[in-house]
Amino acid sequence: MSRTGLMPEHEKALQDEVNGWLERKYSMDFNSYQRIAKTTAIYPATHKILYPALGLAGEAGEVANKVKKLVRDGTSSLPKEWKENIASEIGDVLWYCAVLADDLGVSLGKIAADNETKLQGRKKRGMISGSGDSR
């Protein structure tokens, strides 16, 4: 018996079940997220594209501001609360990306896949560093 009082094979089965549950709970594909995000998008149709683009800029600024304060304060280890706050702001950035992509008629999954293809191409050509869109 293990320290949990279970037979090793039962403990492993239980751990596998927990791991599977956590993976299902905390993983979501981009297109599913986009479908859910757009159900909470409340802004006038006359401001499609504009509203989420401005919101995206604002939320990205909030992420940057929180990180800036870490630099300012000379924080060498990131407190759990700060990680959670920054992660929450990244979630807001993701929401605006999702609804902006939807306003453009493009799936977030396609955007992610196209970006991955572009980055892998740059990596293959040794062009990850540098600047410019045509690397």
C-alpha cells in the first residue's frame, strides 16, 4: 500500500483520472474560445473592429504596466498574486483578440496556425531575430 492507503495500481488510476480531468478543464482550443467570447461581446455593430482593436491596445497596456512595475520595484521572484493578475490581464487580451478576429471573419485557430507556420518558416531560414514583416 502507498501513503494514500491505496494499492499502487489504484493510486496510478486515480492520478490518471485527476490528470485527465485537469487537462479537460484547463485546455480549450482557440475556435471554441472564440465562439464563447463572442457571446459576451456587447458593443454596437457600428463599432465592429474599432471597439475590440482599441480594447486590445488598452489591455495589452495593462499587461505591460504590471510588468513595468515589477522592473521598477526590482522584483526578482514573481509573487503568486502578481502571476495571477498578469494572467488575468492576458485573458482580457485574448478576449479582445477573439472578438476582433470574429469581427474580421477569421477564426482564431486559423490565425494561430498561420502565425505558427510563419514563425517556423523564419526559424528554418534563420530569420527569427531581426525586424520587418518579410523575414
